[in-house]
Amino acid sequence: MSDPSAPHLLLGCCDYPEHVPETLWASYAQRQRAAGLSFSRIAEFAWSRMEPRPGEYDWAWLDRAVEAYHAAGLRVVLCTPTATPPAWLIRAHPEILAYDDQGRMREFGSRRHYDFASPVYRAHSQRITRALAERYGKHPAVAGWQTDNEFGCHGTSRSYGGASAAAFPGWLRARYGTLDALNGAWGNVFWSMEYSDWSQIRPPILTVTEPNPAHVLDYARFSSDLIRDFQAEQVAVLRECSPGRFVTHNFMIFESGFDHYRVAEGLDFVTWDNYPLGMLEFFAPPGTGEALKLRYAGTGHPDLISFNHDLYRGLLASPGLGREGPGTPNGFWVMEQQCGPVNWAPYNPVPELGAVALWTAQAWAHGADVVSYFRWRAATMAQEVMHSGLLRHDGEPDQGLAEVAAFDPAPCRTGEVPARVALLHDYESLWLYDVQRHSASLSYWTQVLTFYSALRSLGIDVDVISADRDLSGYAVIVAPAVTLMTPERAARWAQAVEAGARLMCGPRTAFRAPGGGAWESGQFGPLQALVGVKLRRYDSLRPGLTRQVSGGFEAEAWAESYELHGAEVQHTYESGPLSGQVAVTRRGGVTVIGAYSPALVRHVLHSVLQEAGLDLLDLPEGVRVSRRAGQTLVQNWTQDTVTWAGQAVGPVQFLFQGARADNLG
Ligand code: GLA
């Protein structure tokens, strides 16, 4: 049995005292503690209760709520309430509101109704943060802070009018210095898009046909910087008024609207919100369609979930991420863990029996130190009355609470995930890939998940990290879709290969230069010497159209071919207009695959990983293995019983390798 005193996974929940009668606060807090919870996250949407009228603070209710959690032995994560500015503020300053990509103002009446660039809002954000932190920043129950809530949720990473539109030209001027430099970097000569004055530049929306991808890229970079700066202002106030408490944010599933590596700077660690069933509806892996959604309807797909865990674990090493304050865990948190049906997907099934426990164990195995469930009690009001909680609307326990209360976290010791493989991720590449997909069947995430899923099906633990991160220590580096290349990035990858790492690059790698256009020297640009190839042709395949590839494989959706410049041929196309041309190459420890084929990706990866001396597993569909702190978690995501090392693992259950600890008795 594990050492019960060793640091292990802790549990928590998201609670809303302002949503229920005060007579319930103490009993709810006591029931949370009795269920084995250690944290309660509160107040992210409570601004109108904290400040019902301009300058009139009402802290009395929050004082009593914090005391109720404190009395029950819970630690509180307090949130800055800036995701929901109150009506009195918005009606006094409508310039705070943001604009969608059709140029329409997004009205008050739900949440996230603000523009990150609004000077008025930035001032009020700092003011309410300071008022809150001055009052609770040193309270013994307050463990730390969450900034705002889910930057980017509801497509709010960017505002395309108002304050953001006004700030954009100044950001460009600071970046490029002169209009000649801007026009040159964007290639504005192309359709007479050259600017002769900074004031002529607007957000990249409502253009007759597609906007300049360089314009879109820089607007995404600009908007990312706005979010980073907005948060940094809150973090500075929290550091000043609440020393020794952690500061984090709750990021989201596959959020693409901003650069997480830049926005996470300055946080102590990161958290994210894990909704496996809703996620499946929007991100089912490529070429799987309805069959996969049916198979995983009650559990979610393991790789979609663990990819996000691995991405957020990889954020911990972002520059500027400290670990200030006592009790700050080494890992990340799941701040909102689905524990029943959500309300926002096309279909919102109940989780399979055991799924909440499986999600909890998987989160731990991929590096989470805290799993906090959303939400304590189902909401009886407003937009989320159809969303589940650990308690039903009537306050009675739901299935999720039964699984949480039965979950034994003692075997889930905190510690490192021993990944020897790095998968490189880059938001600027994501934006460029998706702004000119050239194939309606593909996206940046689809391509990345094809490589990630192949690694996981081979039993490989993966660090998902920034394409600009230090790569020393990795045996294999996989770059599925890093389409933007810089000389510095190329040099860092070459250095890692020189040090003995193997590198595998996916289609479209290094097609783009930093300005967003194509490299004039041809694809791979500064990476050409390392990969030993140049791009020859690229073929975008409609569904049903495939190209045969040597070795019995079929390319679907995308087929690019290469000229050899020092590399050797591994696979060639055997049908279509690229027949006889090169599909997969190898130069020393560097492999490039231009044919989009999940089977071929897995086959080539298998060889690269084997050569690197990594232990591989040929896992059956729906079975996953994850390792952490010297333990191995075997997970069965299917509806059938599977056998692992002579032990039966039931449907939607898990066990620790070598010891039956499936937490479900
Ligand atoms: C997001 C938000 C929560 C809630 C949940 C519902 O994660 O952060 O406030 O709306 O979704 O699943």
C-alpha cells in the first residue's frame, strides 16, 4: 500500500455560495470536507455582489462564506471576478464591450463581455482585484488566486472593434517601426494592400475575400499580448496584496485564440478545465466520425483528454512560471473536472459508471496535483440549470460524488512524469495552418492529434511543449505541424539532433517564415540543411481520394512530396500525379513525413522510437498506460473487460501496475 503520508493528489470543487441560501453554506462546506475535498474555488462571477453599486463594496456575505469554508477545514481559491463586469459599469462605460468578427458589439447579459484593450476596464480590473486582495489576501483560508475565468471562452480571445481596434496600429508601430517594414513583412504589395498611414490599419475582418494571413497572424499576436498584459496587471496586485499565495488561471480545452506560452508567464502554475464528453463532440480525432463518438460517448476519448493534460503540464516550464508561495504544488491542477452531464455540447450524456474516477486517475497520471470538480451543486438558475454538479439540484448526492468520495488518492503520489518524447506545439503555427488550411479535412489540431494518438497507442508518455523550449534530455522530438520556422528555432532543433535526439517532422513543417509568408528558399527555410529535403509538390485530397504510398499505406487529405538534398528515401507515392515522388525521408536522426496517413505516421514513429531504444507497447484500442512517480496506471476506456499482465481490468476502470488499486473495490 502506498505511504499515506507521501504527498498525493488532492481534490476540490467549484462552489457558488452566492447562488444558494446562506443557511446551506456551513453544511455544504462540511459535506465537501467529508467527501475528501481540500479546496473550494469561489467568486469568479460575483462582482455584482461584491460591488452592487459603484464604489459600494459589500464584503459581509463573502466574509461569512470564507469563514464557513475555513471552519470546515477547506482551503479557498478566490477568483478575481473580472469575467463578469456588472451592469452599472458597462452602462456607464459601453466602450468596455468587445466586438465579434462581424464587427458587432457583444452585449451585456451573459459573461466575458469586455475588451482586453479597454483602458477603462483595465483600471477597474486592477481596482476590484486590489479591493478583493486587500481584504482576503492574507486570510488563513485563502490558498491562492485564480485570475478571471477561462480567457477566450465563447470566442472572446479577440475583439475586432472598439478599444482593440484603436490599439492595434500602435502595437504594429512598436513591432515594425516603419510602414515600409510592415508592408514588406505582410507582403502588402500583393493586392495593393500597402498602408501609407498607421491610422489606415483595421482588424482583419469583413474583407471581401480572405484577409492577408500575415494580417490575421499579427492580430492574433496582438490579442495574445493584450490578454497577457491584462492578466499581468492583476498578478502584480495579487503579489503585492497576497504574498505567499499562488496565482493561477483556468485555461481551456484546445483553446486556440491566444498563445498560452506567453499568457502563462508570471503565473505560479497553470490549471485547466477538463470536460471529456463535451470535448469529444468538438474534437473527435481525424477520420473517426460518428463511430468513435458512439464508442466513447460516456467516457470521452483518452487521447483528447491526456493531450490537454500533457500540454498544460508542459506549460509549467514556460519562462517566468515561478512556484511562489507555500503549498504550491509542482504540477498543474484540473480546476474544473466534469463530474456529470455538461449543458453546452450538442449532446450531453451522463458519464459511464466509473468515468469520474477514471478521469481523476488519468489526470493524476499525467501530472495533475489537484482535481477540482465542477460544480459542487447543480445550478437552479440561469444559463446552467441543465449542467450537473456533485450534488443534484435538490442537494442530494449525484453519481459523481459517489465516485469522488470512493476515490482513494493515496496511491496517486505527486512527482514527475518520465517522458522521453517531446511533441512540439506552437500557437503561431496553429494560426497560420488554420488560416490557410488548403484542405477542408485538416486542421492544426487534427494533424497534431494524429501524431500524439500514435505515440499514446504505443504506450509512450509525452511532454507537449513549446517549439522553442529547451530540448535537451529528450530521446525523440516530434514536430507534427510546426509550420512557422525561425532561424533560432531551426538552430535549437539542430542542436538537439546533434546531441543525439531523433527528430520527426510532419507535413507543412517550416513552410512559413515569421512574417506569415512562405520561405523564398522553399519549404523548410533555415531547417533545410538539417532535414536534407526541399518541398516539391503538395496535393490536397478530397474525402475518398487517396494516394498509395509504398509499404502498403494510403495518404488521405494531404500528400506533399520532396526533392532530396542529402536525405534518403523511406517511402514514395505509388499512385496519382505524385507517383514515384518522395513521401517520407530520412537524414541521420531526422525523419520527414509528407503523406498524411495515421497508419503511416504510427509505422514511422514505431521505427524512430524503437531505434531510440524506447520500450513500446502495442496497446489495444481504448487501453492506455500512463506513468508517474514510479507508478504505472493502466486504463480501460472501453465497455469490455481487458486483461493486463494477467489482471482483469473492467469496463471504464483502471489499476496500478503490479497492484490492484482500482479505487472502485
Ligand atoms: C466552463 C466555465 C464554467 C462553466 C463550465 C460548464 O468551464 O469555466 O463557469 O460554465 O464551463 O461546463
